[in-house]
Amino acid sequence: MSNPMSPAAPGRARASRDARARRAAGANSERRRRQTTIAWLFAAPFVVVFAVFMVLPIAASIGFSFTDLTAQDIQSPFNVDFVGLQQYAEVLTDPEFQNAAGVTALFVLVGIPATVALGLGLALALNSGVRRLRPVYRVAFYAPVVTSVVAVSVIWRHILARDGLLNMVLALVGVDGPDWLNSTTWALPSLILMAVWRNTGTLMVIFLAGLQAVPADVNEAAAMDGAGPWRRLRSITLPLLRPTILLGCVLISVGYLQFFEEAFVMTQGGPLGSTLSMTYYTFNAFGFGDFAKASAASYIMFVVIAAVGVLQFRLLRRAA
């Protein structure tokens, strides 16, 4: 019979512990493999749907943008030729696309600051000055956001018609209003006005949440030191609200860069291309059967949206 106090006993004990640890590690590894397999089985339907309806179409559209594919080539796909960056060059040098890019830039450069300013003003009013019926104001200003953009566009098309409500009101004060949506001067400002009205509620809610997170004692201490409302807003509220402003600007800019429904319902891109956006240009290219051109225009617009987002992050973070 072996002596448990012999020199070999500690070695056998360590070997036993190591063996148990290896068995436990093997059991844990096998359990993790089973859990991973079960998780993938549950996720498999979504993965398949996502791959079929998202990944494959995106990959196909990227490939199309480097070819000369048109609707006529669907019946004879082997006639499609690889043309490299030719489609991108043709889109970028197309005067119609350049006009659409200018219209989109104007829509964004005017619409985003106006929406941010108006949303911030309403949020400040609801956060400080307006106490009574605050939920009613929130619902009233946010209602256009949850309303279908097509329905809103139809209503605004009737409001801005030559004999619409706006011109009727202007006629009461002796002003002969223009044909807003058929004027190359007023069509785009009309769409910008509608977009600002519709999207202000989104930023108002976002900014209001940010304002309510600003510590009240900081503002109170600044007021006791003699800082006025404007100084407190400029030196305390806006710097603390900068991450929220960044979020709002990014969300709104993505939508504004892709504006389509408003022009499609109200002006059909006219008059004379004055409301033709990059998204509308892509839509027309696809509708005319020029799939390669539409794909190239889509990815040019994707690069523009990504660049605008990166620029916003850099500017607002640097200011912080």
C-alpha cells in the first residue's frame, strides 16, 4: 500500500487536478460549440434573408456599375461588357447630374441649418419658457414626422398651387402670389420649406432630450455669477449639447441628401430640372433601363453621404 506522504503523492495529485481541469475545459468547449450551433440555427433564417435580399443585390449593383448593362441586355446577359470606371466618369460629367448635385447641395445647405435652428429654438422654448400644455406642443410639432411623406406632399401641393390656400391668404392682403411649384425661382424653396416644417419635430425631440440632460445646477451657478441667458446658452448649454447636435445633424443630413418623395409628388423634378435631386436622377436612370448608370450614380451618392457624415463628425468634435 502506497504512502500518501511519499514524494510521488503531490505529483499524482497535480496530475489528477490537471486531468480534471482538462475534462472541465473540454466539457465547457463542447457546451460553447453546442450553444454557438444553436444560436446560428436560430439566426439562420435572418442570415439567409439578409444575404438574398441585401448582400447579393448590393454586390450585384457594384458589379453592374463597372459594366454597360441596360434593360436590353437582360435577355442576352453575355453581351454585357466590362467598362471599368467609364460609367462613373459619364455620370460625373453629365450636365444633368451636375445640376442634380447642385440642387441637392442647395437643399442640404439651406435646409439643415434652418431645421437645426428651428428645432433648437422650439426645444429651448419647451424646456424653459413653455410650461403649460407642453405635451400638446410636443405632439403638435412631432405630428408631421410620423405622417406619410407622400400624404404631406399631396397636401402641400394643393396649398402651393396657383389657386391654393397660400395664394388665397396672400390675396386677402393684396399680394398676387406666384405659381410656386411651376416657378424655377420658387419651386426649390417651396420644397425646402416643406422639408424644414416636416423634420423640425425630429430635432426638437432630440434636442429637448439633450437639454433635459444638462445639469441644472451648472446654469444656476452661472446665473448667480451674473451670466445672462444668452451667455449661459453660448457658454454652457450649446457646448454640453454638441454631441446631441451632431446626432441630429447626421440624421437629418442623410435624409436631406436623399430627398426624393417631395420632388416626385410635387414637381416631378421640374420645372426645368430646378428640383431634380441626385436620388431623382438615379431613379430616372433606372426607369430608362440604364442599370449600370443608375448603379454608378447610387454609389457616387453613397460616397457623398459618407463624406458629409465624416465632415460633420470632424467639425463638431474639433469644436468640442
